[in-house]
Amino acid sequence: MEKHEHLSLNPALREQLLKASASSIDRLLKEAHTTAGKKRNRVVNRISKSIPVRIFTEHERHSPGFMEMDLVAHCGRHLTGTFLWTLSLTDIASGWTECVALPARNVGLVIRAVDKVQKSLPFPLLGLDVDNGAEFINEALFEYCSARCIALTRSRPYRKNDQAGIEQKNGSVVRKLAEYGRPDGEPAVKAMNQMCMVNRLFINFFQPSFKLLDTQRIGGKTVRRHDAPKTPYNRLIELHALRSELRCHFDDIIHGLDPLKLLETIRLYQHQLARIAVGVAVNPLHHPAPSKPRHWRPRADPFADVWSEIECWLKDEPQLGSTELLLKLEDAYPGKFTEGHRRTRQRRLQEWRVRVVRELVYGTRTDGNILAEARK
């Protein structure tokens, strides 16, 4: 403010600056920019040395509260100009995920978002693991975490696999919500945050996911072992990370929620965000059904007569794949089914698995109307 007042008191200097070209101003400020850049690099190096590189320990794997954090840019096809950013955090032990939309990549906005998320978490925030971006490696975030006894760690530079948990959530949660459009402005921030609040309820209470338990190298093959799919809330219950009164509160919330209505609300916010976005349109999370759905088959279903028997096989051996199923059909019905039925067989098998999973997750409400709405 003082600089602007000083310029207003010197008309000659102001007129001289207005006549100067952009290249002349850049040349005059080159030395100042170089000095400021060197000073900033010294500060970043000092802070970076104070933040340890995270080692994935068993304690962090089984104790909720240690979260990975990253920023996702909704920049469309280029990084120039202004656009939305999403700050995403995921708990390593439970998979609990939080997202907050930011109007810009700014240290102060990141700290405010972390403070907001910390107050809404069902467990205490014990640690944050970040990448080496300037929005994270700075004095402000370092002092914020130190004052609240939050362990701030960082990954190795240019090693995205060090943050595999949050990188996976960036694709399966953030990009699935907003795709690769370029929303900008206050309405877009508001719509994005409202969508993230609804999606927070859906993914943490109703969306089960696998969790990697261990990885073994057997000869030339890598074998990964996963646990059974569970929601982040169920994992918190198994880890005994929720107090009894907090668990009762969350149970009451779950009983009052309908996952299909949550998905419908997410779709509405996605369409609203798509109207705001510039460039690539935002695709809805679940595409609506066509106005005139097709009710006929182009050819007769080859598995219509034997599908009840196939379902019995699948109930006894749900791990059966398309090839194993063909072998059983050839033994039971020689010459009736060939490799030419592969696509139909795979499609029917996939539909059966989706139906069974929906029954496990949402209960036995699998009537035609609900299934039709779920496919939207």
C-alpha cells in the first residue's frame, strides 16, 4: 500500500514506468528475482532437511491417524491461468478419505483446509505425509504441524510410488468426480466442496475397497495379497479406533442415509460443475440411462436354458472365470457351447458378479427399479 502511495506522489516516475516495455521491466527486475529465488531455495532446503523422509512402518499401517496428502490440479489441457485445486487426504490404515476444493495453490489455503479436515476426522490426526512441492515444504505448514504435534514427513523426490495410497485415491475419487475439466471461480469452488461433502459420506460409509496386505517376490513373479473388501468405517471399527459414543453417532448417520440418493446428489453437482467448467466437459460419475432403452436382444441368449445351473456353479465356486466356466459347460453339454460365445459369457458373468456385490453392500433390495436407477 505504501509503495502505491509513493508512486502516486511521483507523477514523473509513474509516467516513466508506464512508458517502459515489459522486456525492460523484466531486465531491471532480473537481479531482484534471482536474489529472491536463491533466498527461497535456501529456506526450502533448510525446511526440507528438517522434514524426514517417511518409512512405511507397521505402526503407521495399523494405527489410524497417519494420512497421505496431495494436491490435484483441475487445469484441463494446460497449467497457465487460474483453476481449481483439490486437496485430498487418505488414512493409510483405514482408507478414510477427505477432499477439499481450493481456488488456488496457496500455502495459507492448504493450512486452512487441513485444519478443517482435522476437526471433522473421526480419529486424531497424528501424521501427514506430503510430496516435495513448495505448497507443502514451507515454514508455515512445518510450524502448524509442530504446534499441534503432527508428524510431518515427505516422500522421496520424483518417486510417486512412495505415496501410492493417495495417488490411487486421486484417480479413483478425485478424477472420478471431476474428470479433467477446468472449473474456475467461486461458484465452482462451492459446487466442488458440496460434492466432496456428499462423496465423503458415500466412499467412507458405503464404498468397500481392497487393502494391500503384503507383496512377495516368488521367482520372476510378484504376488500381492489383499484382504477382503471393507469400507473405511468398517476398518476403523475393526481397529477399535472409534469411541463408543462416536460409533453410535456414526451408526445413526448411516441409518439415515441412502447410498442411491447420495449418488443422485453427486450426479447433480457433477452436472452443475460441468456447466461451469471450461474446456473438457466433466463426465458424470454414473451416466444416466438413455431415454429409450433397448428391451430386445439382437440374437437369442445361448445361456437362457442353463443359466440357473450356471448360477449354482458360481455360488459353489464364485472364483470361476470365463475359461473355467466354458470347460464345465463343455463337460455338461458337449458341442453346445463354443469359444464364439466368449463375449456373451463374459458379459453375463460380469452382470452376475455386479448383482451379487450390490446385494452384499446394499442389502437384498435388488428389484428392477433400484437396479435400473443404480445403472444411471
